[in-house]
Amino acid sequence: MQVYGSVCATNVTSANVARMTFSIVARSADGKAHGVAVASKFLGVGAAVPAALADVGAVATQSYANLAYRPQSLALLGTGVAATETVKALIAGDSGPIEHRQVGVVGPDGLGATFTGKECHDWAGGVAGDGYAIQGNMLAGAQVVSDIQAAWLAGRDETPLGYRLLEALRAGDLAGGDRRGRQSAALLVVAKGRGYGGTSDVWVDLRVDDHPDPVAELGRLLEMHSLYFEVPEPSTLLPLTGELADEVASRLASTGHVGPDLDESLASWAGVENLEMRIVAGHIDPLVLDHLRSSGGSDL
């Protein structure tokens, strides 16, 4: 594990992107997913800080962010350069205000890496370990980074990466986060074929651009994302037979989705409700059933 920190100057005046921010970049325990969770007192932090590429890695660039770090780091990681060496290369090739910069990188394996320039706004620093890097600047204190790390390490390996990242980010938010307050947050997770309908690698891409409690709002959006875009767990599916089939048919009929084939009627309704990812012939997902029961489908 690597720990970095600095007591940072407060007299920087030049404007730039995403100056005061805390983030975690990480890899799932099985190495199949990479992601970034970030929050800041800054408008639309998700537009500037995070980037990730499936099977390659993830990066967070912040504190007078150099947005070129995003494609540069992913290109280096994609050629087999380790995260630690990638960060060194980013810094070495940057002709801008290096001592005001902050970046975190994680690759397909090995240690994550983080860098904090000596003139970042106090408190600033980071910590990196196997498969993760955490960093922040203009924070309420070092506890923000240490609480993010503790939450990450306490997370269960089988927890989907998006949720584990969010829990870590929430821990930093509760520890004080950005000492100026709250405004935006974002979550980006990639994994091969985990995007909508299996047609992309972007598993989760959520942004809260301007909100009084952005991390909590990000959590609400992640729950919605799971409902609308995740496929159901096979073990939870309920057979569409007997009384349950009769109930579903009557509730669908009350919404105008009537037909001789129950699967077709359910799929038609689910498409209108944006739940098509959770439809499995001959079965119903309990989450879909709950939604049908609560969305005006009366039991006739």
C-alpha cells in the first residue's frame, strides 16, 4: 500500500477544471470491472474527472485537472504499462502546473497509483493499494481519504463494483468530503458486455451535476439503474403459473395489455415501463411484479 499526502498552498488563483474533489478509482475483485466514483463542490464533476476502459483500467484526473490524462493513461495501461509507471509518465509528460495536479489510476492488475502535487489546496493527499487508488483535495481533513479506504476494504468482493464504489464515496462524504460543501457526483463503471443489452461495455454511467446532496442522489439513481438496466438474478424468478399467472394477467389487462399470450402481454407492458431487460419467458422478476402492482395495474 502506498500513502501520499501534502500540506498544500492556498494562494493558487488560476482557474481550471474540477479543482476540489475526492474520488476512488478501483478494480473489481475478479478483475472484470473498472470504475470511478467522484464527488465535488463543482458543477458537473462527472464531465471532467472520470474515464475508464473495459479490461484496461480507470483514471480520475482532478485539481486543475489535465483532461488529456484520461486518454493518455488508458493508452499506456492498454499497452501493459503498470498503474504506478503510468502515473509517473503522466507527470513527466505534463508541461502544465504539475504541483497543482492530482490523479489516480488503476490497471487490469496490480497496485493502483495516486499523485498529489505539493501545491494542491489543503487538505490534499491520497492512498493506493491492490486494485484501488483514492485521492482528494480541499478536503475537510485526512479522515476523508482514510474513511473512503476503510469502506472500500470492508466491502464484500461479490458486491457489484458500482455499489461498492458508491459506499466508499459515501464514507468520504460523511467524513466531511469537500470542505466547501456539496454540488455534484458521478459514477462510471465498465466491463465487457455489461452495457445495455450487452451491446456496450459501459455498465454504469451516472451523473448528478448540481444537487444539495449529490452522493445520496447518486445512490437513488444507481438503484433506478439496477431496476431498469440489470438482468434479473435467475434464482429469484417466479414461475408464471397458477394464481400468480392469473394475477399478472388481470393486472396487465387493467393497463390495456391484453392478449392470448401472457409472456407477450407482459413483455409489451414491460417495454412501455422500460423494464424490458428484466423479462424472461415463462417467469416474472419479483421487481417487475412489485412495479406492476404499484403502477396502477389493479387486480381485477
